[in-house]
Amino acid sequence: MHMKLRILWMVIVGALMFAACGSGISVALKGEPQKPLPPNCDFIFMEVDPDKASLEFEQLGIITVEGGKPGDVGADLKEKIRLHVCKMGGERVVPMSDEHSWQSDTASYLVVKSKS
């Protein structure tokens, strides 16, 4: 059973990396792999401190968008990252920033789901 789960995990990681290549989006997975959601799943943006979100929700990964605007939570961005969030099993996305993010041409987002 563990071998099947490990193979499934490698397939999911490979698919995420392949999907992210060339799109200006990179994906870093965190924790145990989750069951992917349908590719058209819905999720919400949460305007909350990522550290607080990490306490209340299970971290699934971080999505970084090249050429993105830090803090962006618009409809265009939602469509751009939807497939990646759904493949991770994400329910919520938290914009991440630091004191230098206003100078950056990348935007990062923490993907989380409710703790089970």
C-alpha cells in the first residue's frame, strides 16, 4: 500500500512540475500529498497573515507567479493558478509578502485546506 501511495505521489508531483513549466508559475509542495480536487474546483482567497493561516489550516504548498503583483487576488490570477490549487487539494489561498514585496515582480501564495 505504501508503495502505491509513493508512486501516486511521484506522479502527482511530476504532473504539477510539468504543468508549471513554461507558465511562469512554480509550485513547491509541503506536507503529505492530498487527494486532488476536480480541475475546475473553487477556492477562496484569504486576507490573513500566512503564519496565522498555518496554525488554523493544513499547509499544502506555495505557488509563485512570475510577473505577478504581490497581494493580487483578482479573477485573472484565480484562473491562472486554479489548476495548481485544485491538484494540491486546496480550499483557500493566502497571499504572502514581505517588506520587499512591493519591489518584486513575483507573487507567492500559500495554499491551505481545513485540518482533518
